Amino acid sequence: MDKSSRYLSNFPSLVNYSAWAVNHIHFLIIRIMVLTNCKLVLLKMNLYVQGQSPAPKIREYFYYIDHQGQLFLDDIKIKNFVTSYKDKKFLQFFFKRIRINNTERYQEEFPFISPCGREINYIRCDDVPIVFTHLIEESLSDISKIKKSKYPATNFLSYAGSSLSVPFSPRKLCMLPKSGRIYHPAPRSVGRVGLIKSSLAIEISSGFRYDKKSDENSPPSVFFHQGIEYDLDNEILKYLPNDSVPESENTL
């Protein structure tokens, strides 16, 4: 039997070996993926325990705020409206105390805290901790007063289940073209920046106008609201992180 005939006679076994090799490699890849995911889960589980006490009479809890402004326990698996905190008194108490985490504990994983006596609530966010959910407007009869004021005194952006609010300053709005998200000044203690909830952002987005000379990466330069044209200063950009792309999605 010549070499070619011998090779052809072994061809079925070579095919079977190749199939076995492919299946074996596929199995190894799946096993590695499973082990990696298990490792990540274990790392998160070992990061903290809800209600842990690192020191006498000190308790620590861990929370998550999504891009709709909803508050959850961080380790809850399903995060939706049903599992979010909705009690307005609790939300007001919690959000009123949010500040930047300077405790030297969990600063990277949970950049914000909401202290309550001997209890420390650590917070991580999809974007920023303050999410404005409603624009509370009251029309003023004297439009000249609006034009002269820094912001319409009767217009407010609310958050924390509408239990807290800040004056609405139209000229301080800033929309990022890359993500489509709109930001507005928030209290200094939480980093000066608040996010406009997606449903509210869609409502007001039609008021933005771009400079004809600007490129596609530049934010809008003008905002129309209640019949008034506001020149946007976009100063809030300097307070936004360079990688201000939310972890859940890049759009509204």
C-alpha cells in the first residue's frame, strides 16, 4: 500500500480526532468562562456583608442608584420599580445626607456615602447619585422678572422621590452629544452634578439648539424654555468625569 492509500485509509480517524479536539477545546472554553464568572461573583460576595460591623457600634450598608434615580440595596439581584425604595421620608433622609466618600473605605467601589449616626451607607451609581425626575413649573405673569433673574424662582428640579429639589437654571443645562444625557447643577456635597431622568430629558430636549460652527462632539449652545432663549455656559462639563459613559447604557 502506497503512502497516499495509507493516508486515505486513516482519514476517518483523523476526522474523528479533529472533531474530538474541537469539542474538547469548546468544553475547556466554557469551563474557563464558568470559573471566571464564579470568581467574579465570589469576589463581589466577599467585598462586603450587609450590616457588617467593622468597629464596635458601627454598621455598614451598601446601596445602588440607577440612572432613573431609583434606590436599591446593592446586592439585590432584580432591580426594578418594585424592588426600589419608595418611602418619601426615607428617601429624603437618605439623599439629603449623600456626600463624597472620604472614609478611606470602599472609596473606589462606592464613591459616595450617606451617613446616619453610627451607620454608614455606601453608595455606587449608574451615573451620578442625584437624578432629577420632575420639573416643577409655575408660569409667571411678569416675563421680565424671569429674564432678569438667574433662574425662574418658581421652577424647580426635584429628586429623591420628589421630596427634595433645587432651583431650575435653564442656562446651566448641559447635554453630552455622545450619550445624549442631560445634566444640571446639583449640591456641592455630591459633586455639583445631577442627571436629568431620561423621560424628562426627552421632554425638554427639543429646546436645545447647536451652534452652526460647532462639531458633532460639541454640546448645544442655546436652550429655549417658556418662550425665552438661554445661552448655555456648559460650565458643568468640568465637573463631569472624563469617562462619563454610564455602566448600563450610553443613551437616554
